[in-house]
Amino acid sequence: MIQEFEATTDQYDQVNEKLGGEVPDGLIAHAGAESGNGKMKVVDIWESKEKWESFLNGRLGAAVVEVVGPPPEGAQPPPFEVLEAREVMTA
């Protein structure tokens, strides 16, 4: 899963703090980076798209709303790209 969205590094850190240290069910790997112009980019490896969406619509969504507030009426969520990994290697 690859997603780019408007956020400061402080907001990103605050959301992660709200999530605590517990690894979400189905998450294999996560990396977040500042991509410039007030945006962050996240690259995750999940066991399935369904587990990612469950986290997004549950704990992550709630933490984001706590930090940045609810989205403006009619606003679309940031798009994300889901690719099926052919191989995943870890150390």
C-alpha cells in the first residue's frame, strides 16, 4: 500500500503516538517519510487489502481525526495505491 497525503511531520508523529506501539493485525512492514511540500508518504506491506482497510477505517482513522480533526464535508480521502507484492524479504 502506497499513500501520499497532506500532513506535517509533527502530525504524523502525533498520530503514531496515539496508535501506541502495538503493531496492527496484518501489518508486515511500515515506512513513513516526508515527501516535500507539506506531504508525507507511507509505504506499507500488509497481509491483505482487507486488513489494511480494517485498520484504516478503525484505529488509524480515529487517531487521524483526533490529531487533525474530521475532514471537511464532501472531502475525498487521500487516494492510496494497492499493489500485490510478488516477493517480500525481511532481515
